[in-house]
Amino acid sequence: MPETLTHDAREIVERATEFASARGSKEVLAGDVLKATLQLPGSLADNEIRALGLDPKTIAAQLPPDGDPAKSPPLNQLLVNAGREAQVLGHYQVDSIHLLLALLYSDSPSTSAALQKAGLSLYDLRSHVQTGSKAAQRDYSKPPPDKALRRRPWPSLRGVVSVSPFFLAAVGVTAGSGALLWMDVLPRQVPLWTSAFIIGGWVVSLCIHEFGHAVVAYLGGDRSVVGAGYLTLNPLRYHNLLMSLILPILFLLLGGIALPGGAVYINHSALRTRAWSSAVALAGPVGTLLCGLLIFAVFSVAGRGSLITVDNENFFGALAALGFFMALAVILNMLPVPGLDGFGIIRPWLPYSMQFAAMRFATVGVYGVFIALWFVAPVRTAFFHAVFQLTALANIDPTLVSIGLLNMRFF
């Protein structure tokens, strides 16, 4: 059932409510809705009535002053009937035309009798709307009158997006450890504060990365991400906690390479188009990039204002290392390798046989990338050269990156 009312439909309901209030009644009758519909010029209902050779003002003048409550369905039932008409016509929103059609139903005898007496029938009105739409489709110079209603509206995110305590805790750890580094509290614990800052910031970016995948999937038609908890910014809801959270943190501490991290399961068959499937894959790296841009903005301001001093270089070193990991993650995820988001962007456009073969070796592809980065010197050199070039564009001094990486090592 369509869940939203157009501006015209809302205005009709509001006017009908005012008519009921003026009558001293809290109950909106079908006659109130019909009166409001006929008094709204330029609406689709008004245009359709005129197209059938009738005059809305003439019909309104023939209406009885007050309707009989016994012959009028409740307003919510009238809206349900209007929603059914929207479904029949292939519309995604309830508009004035659907309210008019609902007023012709047999369970609203007071309005249906008045409209039929004026020469308007449910069948004729519905057929005219459908015929006009089909005629406009054949004549490309003339848009269908119901074109806007046939466009699927954006689903509402109200009530489906929330912020988990785990995410807030990660933000708190990042902010707290950053403050300790900035104030140089307990200098001997700099490795601990640096590690907490980088790991906390990385977990925050990981949550935003996967939230990007999930929210675009939801907008694209996959409602399963809500039940899975992917719109709560909670990494504990990912389907593989070891690969999603634990191993990426260990790799950060031991090797200084940021694994792709979390994974959310997307039902690609529920997405509207291949373009939406590509957008879902792209949304994750975009989320990471936005986190990186926030860090880069800090360095752009700090560099111009000479805010980086010996007293706070541990803080800026940790921030530089975190920015380095963000740049690394963006470049890594955009590689067109099965199992990474870069391949996910182009995958929907490949032949199904190629998609199936590539996804079978997705895990091997990801491991292959990391083996190449560890053991193949030319690949490692070219990759990290690209990462440092990206961080240099953001005025991040490589020396600060080195300070941050060295400070977070315990071993």
C-alpha cells in the first residue's frame, strides 16, 4: 500500500477537517472530502473531471449541505480505498485522483450517488486516467499526467536508523584518547593513547563505511538490512565478527595495514537496478572518504595556522596515521578485485557467468592482494606511493605519519 500522500491529497484532507470543525463535528465525512476535492483547482482530480466534460464547480453546487454520517465511511477507510486505487493505477503515492475514485465506491453512497448523478462513474474515471497515461507514453512530446505518481518515492529513514552504544563508545574512546594526547597526559602512556585513538577512529570509520553500504541498499529496495541491524552503526551486527572487527584491529597493531574490515550482507536481487547495485558498492568507500576528508580538513587548517608544535606532535602524529589508514582503505577498497568494493561497482555490468566465477574466488582475491602487498616489493612500493600522494594532497606530513605509526607499536 502507498504510504505517502501528495501535497494535493494532504491539502484536501486538511480542508475536509476544517469543514468538519466548522460544522462542529470531529468526524470528517466523505462529503467533506468531496467538497475539498472539488474546490482544489489544478489538481489531477480537477483536470480529469474537466477532461471528461464536467465542471467541478457545478458538481460542488449540487452537493447537499451536510452528509449523512451513516452513509459515509470513516476517513481512514476512505484513505485505504484511495490507496487501493493507487495500486490499481500503478502509483506510489495517494493523490487527489485516488481520493476522488474512492468517493465513487459503493461504501460511500452519499458521495458516489452525487457524482454519478453529475455523470461521473468509477469505471469511466479510472479508464480515462489509464488511457491518458498510455496515450502520453505513445506521444513522447507530452508527459503522462500521472508521471510524478509513477515515480517511486524515496523511502523514509525515520524509525529505521539508530546509533548503537558501541558506536558511541568508539567515538568516546577516540575523543578521550585524542584529548589525552593533546594535553600530553602521562607521556609514558603515549603508545596506549595513540593505539586507542587510531583503533577507535578506525572502528568509527568502519561503522560509517558499512552504514554507507546498508543505507544505500535500503534506499535501493533491500529492506532486509533493517532487520539485520545494519542501520544501527553497530559492528557487532556484522555476520563475521572475526573478519569484520578483530582481525582488522590486529593487522593495524602488527602490520600497519588496514584490512577492509566489516561486511554486511546485501540482497542484490531486491535492488531496483544494476546502477543501484553499483551505488551500494561505492557507498562504503565514499563513507571512508568522508571520514578521511574530515581529518584532511583539520590538517589543512592546522598547516595554515602553524598549530602543529612539539607539544602536540603526538596528537597530530596519531591523527596523521589515522588519515593515512583512511587513504589506504579508500585506495585498497577501490581496487577492481573480487571481494573488494571496486569489483562490486563493476560486477553488476558483467555477464552472469563472469560474475559467478569471480565471486567464487573472492576470498582468494582479497588474500592475494595482501600477499602481494607484503611480499612483492614493486607492488608494495607503488601502492604506498599512491597512498602517500593522497595524504600529501591533504597537507599531511609523512614525518607525522611515521611518528604516529611508531607511537602505536608495543612490540
